[in-house]
Amino acid sequence: MTTTTADRLGMTVLATNESLELLRSSVVGRLAVSITDHPDIFPINYVVDHGCVVFRTAEGTKLAAAVLGRGVAFEVDGYDEAGGEAWSVVVKGHAVEIEQMYDLFDAVELPLFSWQAAPKPRFVRIEPVDISGRRFSVVEDARPSAPNDSATPGTAGPRR
């Protein structure tokens, strides 16, 4: 997809380059995997490198499910309160562990650091098969307004 269009619900369907730009503007997303046919989601911090999502991890369920599964999904959302717009970008693809020496040297140079004390020595790259993004205006608060002061207990009733 190379142009921005609107879908049938009035959401703006973003071009791939716009979706990647939004991905680059955030640092935390959700990795969705399937573990023995059960879905699971992991929050991860990441960077975008050459159109791929790269994250660090340790040995365990997240790494095994990501690189041994059939595919992964990765999602990032954002909200621009001043502009009244929200957006969502989804990357679907395959996760591969970065193991080749020169690729690993490149990954170590990325501005990607573990947020917790536990070591995260493994690097994983999500190679996209599909990148989709949507942007939409957030509707104003639809809740009923505050009750009329005259109906509030302990206050004077309406004037007659």
C-alpha cells in the first residue's frame, strides 16, 4: 500500500511508510504469539531497523514461541490528545533470532536496552509479511452530562 485511504468506517488506512513512521515514534508494543495453540501476548520494547522490528529477550517462552512458531503479530497504538486522534499499527510476519556474527554486531549497536535488571542477551527480528495501520478521530465523551444542580439533593429546587 502506497497511499492513504479511508475505509468504510471512516478510519484512515495508512500507507506502509506512514505505519513505519508511527512504529518509529514509539518504544513499547505487544508481541502476540501462539504457544501450543494458545495465544499469548508479551509487552516488549523495540526499535525499527531496516523496516523490521527488533527486540531483546532471554531464553524462555517468548523466545521459543516467537522463533519456533508459524508467525507472530506485533501491535503498537498511540493517542494524540491534542489532535483528538488515535492510531494503531500491526505487523504480521516471522520472527527470527539474530545469530549471524555480523548481524549480531549490528544489533548490539542499535539503541535497544533491557528495561529490567534481568539480562536479555538474545536479539530477535520480526520480518514483516504485512504492515497495516489505521488512524481515526476519537469521539467526544458520550456519557450523559452531570445531573442538573436543581435535582441534586440538598440544593434548592427549580424556580417557579
